[in-house]
Amino acid sequence: MTEIITGLYMSPLEFLALLGAVALVVARWLPPGARPPVTIAAGVVWVLSTIVLSVAGIRWQMLPVWAGAAFALPFAFPPLLRRRSSRPAWRARWWLALPGSAACVGLIAAGPVAAWSFPVPVFPEPSGRFAVGTRVVQWTDPHRSETFTADPHDRRTVVVQLWYPAQESLPGAQRARYLGRTEHEARIVSAALARQVGLPGFLVDGIPRAHTHSVFNAAVAGRSRRFPVVLFSPGSGGVRTQNTAWAEELASHGYVVAALDHPYDSAAVVLTDGRTIHTRTASTGDRDKDDTLAAGWTAVRAADLSFVLTQLDRLDRGEITGPLTGRLDTSRVAVTGHSMGGAAALQAARQDGRFDAVIDLDGYPHGPTSPSLHRPTLALTQAITPGTDPDYLPRLTKVLKLSTATSYRLTIPGAAHLTFMDGPLYLPPVPSIVGSLGRTESPRVVAATTLAFLDTSLRHQPGDLAGVLSAYGELSVYRPSNSR
């Protein structure tokens, strides 16, 4: 799909169908000499685009356009046919035709509004100097039982997607599909995500059509160069691809991002043998019970993150074969996450000294707040409103103040909880859902702030980190002395 008009996400064929439908309605109000050619041209455009789109696949957003055009057709062409047969051409009085034309225009206009509200996501072009490659791996931990099943022989398995700096691919190389390795997988995941939030699946059927900027299994860039590693855990019910725009931006700047699917927690995880594992986590509505459950789920995620770091270290050393062998700098690793994934990142950093930095993307710190964090931490939060959990900021502040390393809390004006993932790219731009930063600014702000932190924490680049971060919102700095 191509964005033809700024903010209007329609393909060229869809846009032609839209123009044809509008012209069919408008032709009624043109001077008599202009009506026949405009009507015929509009009809031809509309019919041809309909045929081609029927083969390629019609999005539900276009159905109102077709309905409006179909309603206008019986009134547009019969007068032309009567005229050619020398019969008197009947035309409705203007005061009768006007309501019908208005109804048709209203239907047709609903199409682009729907396409704008639920678009096929268009991912921002990564701004770094590297092209981006991606690959998916699946690893099983032989030392951990799967706690979500009753089978004592079932071992914990995770699916991981890697985004990495890559060599430029040949022109025309197929870009990786969003949400899955194949269209089938993408549709399974999309449907599961829709069910999880209570949306009819057809509303987000454009998401599986999207392609990203990365290329599957592209050659790694830099020959012998080794790249810092960033692990990522998605939100509750989230999936490994939910922060693809962010992951591609980091990879283009020389980081390897490893994002996890957490089986039985993520909405849907498609395994290499074709099985699909759906989520089994659900809240009870009781605050105390839900806190206990969330702490347990967070602990499982934290263990997943440590296990994946172990596997990446083995991959780098050649114990697991792959194109990234010898290219991962596992002495410089950050652990990150969104929502519950942010809580898991905090827990993983407490328990595993191999993590050198932590990023929490609007995650409530579930589980224990001890031992203290010993790594620099960046916590990004949404704008605080009267509806925000009153325990959120105090608990997060307590965690950061207990840290023995300098930590930062940045509250971004106009941000909502879903601002920190890909949601703004494909959900309706309603501030209460995705914030008010917009589809372009949301991923830019999240990437700019986290990149500045990673460059300082992992690459030890000089600069005024606090000054950079404070340009994006309200910043609190917590130093080891617990002073601001």
C-alpha cells in the first residue's frame, strides 16, 4: 500500500476507485455537455479498479466507497442510455437528487476516513547508516520446565526475532512482513491481538499486509565489527514484533536487537513446527490477586531474558551456528521492555549482572524492588493524568532511587501507553489510545531518547545526556546519592 495523500493511507488503485466513485456522483451536477464523458470515464475507472482490487484483495475500508458508487450508478447511466436511443431522458428533480447525492458522498467519504483510522502501517525509514536485516530463531531451555502446562517433560521455549546492521540488499529485495515470517503467521498474530483487546479482526486486517524496512537473512554489515546487544520484552499479551519501528531504528545505528515472544503470555506464538500457542494469562479483577499473578509472569519473562542472553553469547562464540557468530558484543548489553516487559527488564537486571543498562518503556515495576539496581536505567512514562494509577510513579520512583547507578525518569507530554510501541502507526489517532504526538513523531521521540541513553550507557559516548532527554519532556535524574 502507498500513502498517496499525507495522512490518507490508500493504494493508487484504491485512490482511483475513490475518484471514480466521486465523479459518478458529481457528474449529475455538471453542465449537460460534460455529463456523458465524465460519467463514462468515471464508470470505466471505477469498474476497472474494482476488478483489479477484487483480484488483489479488497480492504473493508473501501466497502463504503463501493456502496456509494453502486447507489449512484442507477441514476448516472440510464439517462445516457435513453439519450442514445432517442427516448426522453428522465432525470430526478434537483431537490430529489440532492439528498441522494449527499448520501452517496457521505458513504464514499467514509472510505478514506476508515483508511485513515485503521491504515496499513507505513514504517518510518531508519535514519542510521546501516541497512537492516532480520531473522527469527527458536530456542528451548533444557533446564527450565514450562510452568504454564502440566507436562513435566515440557521445557520452556521462546521465539526470538533479531534485527541487526546489514549490508545493502539488491534493489527490489523483498522486505520482511510485519507480525510474522509469512502472511499466514501475520494473520494469526493479528487476529489474536485483535481478540485480546476486544476488536473485531477485520478492523485491523491491514496490519498483516504491511512490510517493514528490514530484509530477512540479509548479510551482516561491517565484516569483523561487533555490535552491542539490546534485548526486548513486549507488553502483556504483546508480541516480539510490536516495536519493529524502534528495533529497525536501533539496528540502523549499529545495535543488534533481540525481541522475545513469551509463549502462553504473548497473544499468539507460532512455533517452527507449525503449532500456535495462545495466551493463557488473564487478570481476575482483584487488585491483590492480579499483583501476585503479574509478579509471577514477570519472573518468567525475566528468566526468558537471561536465557536468551545466554543463547546469544553461545551464538557469538560459535556454539550455535549462525551468521551473527563473532558479531555480537555481549559485553555491552541492555535489557529493555514495554509495559510488563519493562517490569521484566528491571527484574532481569537485578538478577543477572551481565546486563549493563536498563530501559523501561512505561512499565509498572511488578515484583520485588530489591535487590537494588546496579545499572543505569532509563524509564520513559506516559503523560500523567487523573486516570493514571496513583501507585505507578511512587513505585517507579522508589525503584530508581534505590539504584546505585545514575537513573532517569522522563515523562513525555502527549504520550499514552501505546505511544511506546508501533500502535500509533496503525491505530486510530485518538489521544487517549495512542497519545497526541502523531504517527511520525511518536516513533521518533521513543527512538531518539532511547538511542541517546544507549549510546551513553553502552558506547560511553560523551555528551550531556540529561540535556538531550530533557528536551523531550519532564526529566528527573536520580544519582547514587538519591539526589535529583
